[in-house]
Amino acid sequence: MEPGIYIVLAIIVLLIIIVISNIKVVPQAYVFVVERLGAFHAAWGTGLHVKVPFIDRVAKRVSIKEQVVDFKPQSVITKDNVTMQIDTVVFFQITNAMQFTYGVERPISAIENLTATTLRNIVGDLDLEATLTSRDIINTRITAILDEATDRWGIKVQRVELKNILPPREIQDAMEKQMKADRERREKVIQAEKKSQVLVAEGEKESKILRAQADKESQILAAEAEKQSMILRADAVKEQKILEAEGEAQAIDMVQKAIAESIVKLNAANPNEQVIQLKSLEAFAKAADGKATKIIIPSEIQGIAGLATGLKEVMTDVKKPQ
């Protein structure tokens, strides 16, 4: 083969290598910043691109994914002159590859320094207690300030978090003692509440027992009262029956005495049969005038009709001597 053919083949291979080397594939979530003759030419997005050999060059490969940067602790002084160490975590995303490439030299270092100065300014207006309890406020303020400052660098600050706040050792010891005292106080309060609940439960138990005993005693007293009432009623009935019996006995005795007296008087006067019946009737009337509830009528005066007839005859005989 002639030497000219080798030269042509070499040139063709060289051209193929040059073309292949200038074919660029931009992966997902990346942007290539391309310069032409030293000036910004384009920002290539995801896909296949071909640059002009020896004229174009990829100046920077920029990731547009959200990134996290953990900055080292920064020394800050609070309003009450307490020095503490605070480290921050910044979440950001590159929104403009061209501004990010040409806006600032070493943008991550710029964000770190801006974060430190902003943090010192914010904490300088707060005392120690406010600094320890106002993380959300500090995070919000730093995020707003950084987002505004980095916008011209093509960076979007999503949020800033205070990772650690480390006060001086003596303050940490004092805080630990205070926290221990607070825990002990809360424990005492909890124990007191438990004891109070136990006492309340015991009180309720005692109250139920006392109510049950009171109910029992009330039932016993009611039963005893009923028993006494029944005894008293029985005694009253007994006394009533005794009084009735005594009244009956007294009535019988009075009747018998009246009859005896009448008989004696009649025997002394030698009366006839009609006068005897009349006197018996008078004695019965006297006996009936007593307190007896029952009257026993002797058989001698049961014939009321005969007595009335006899009485009429006696009255007639009495009138005749006149």
C-alpha cells in the first residue's frame, strides 16, 4: 500500500476520535456550563450535546440537587455576655448554574461565612435563655437573610438548622443541676399526686364502709324500734284487757253488793215481791253507772216486761193509803 493511504486513514481516525471526544451527555440533575473562547456560551441541560472542538469547553459541572452542608461550630456571644459554640446545617439548591459559576468565588465558603456573621448578629440580640429556647425563631431569621443574600449567586437556601448549642462548661453544669432539681421536683409532685389519689381512694373506701355501717345500724335501730313498738302495743292491749277484766270484776262486785244491800233492806222492811224486783233494778242502774265496759245482768232481773208490770202494781198499792 502507498504511504498516502496510511496518512488518510490516520487523519480519519483522528477526526473520529475528536468528534467522539466532543460529544457530551449531561446526566439527570446536572447542568454543564459551557464557555466559547473564554466567554459564557450556554448552560446545557440533561441530554446529548456536541461542543465545537478547540473552541468550546465545559467550564463547570453543576449539580442542581438539594445539598446539605454541615458547618463547623461558630463562637457567638449572647446579649448577657455568655460565649457559646453553635454549629449550623444549611440546606440549599442551585437554581441558576451560570450565576453560581460566575457570581461568587468559592460559594460554599461564602455561605459559611455569611451564616456565621448572621448567626452572631441574631444571637447578640438574645440572652442565654432566649437563645436556648428560640431555635425556630433563629432558624427562620437566618434562612430569610441567607436566601435573600444568595439569590444573586443562583442559590436558593431552603432552610437552616441549629445543630448544636454548646454553652460554657460551668453553665452546662448549672443547667444540669437545675434540670436535676426540676426532675426531682416533678417526681415529688407526681409522688404527692399518687399519695393524694391513694388517700382519696382510701377516703372513698372509708366513706362507703361508714355508709354501710350507718345503713346497717339504721336497719338495726328500725328493727329494734319496731320490736319496741310491738311490745308496747302488746302491753297496751294487755293493760286494756286487764282493765276491762278489772272493770268487769268491779261491776260484778258492785252488783253483788247492791243486791246484798237491797236484800238486807228488803228483809228488814218485809217487802213484797214487786218491791224486791224494783230494788234489784235500782241496784243494776247503780252498777251500770260505773266505768265497767261490760255488765252482767242477774237472772232475777232479766224479765223486763214482768218487772215493768210489777212496778206498776207497786205504784198503785202505794197510792191507795192516801
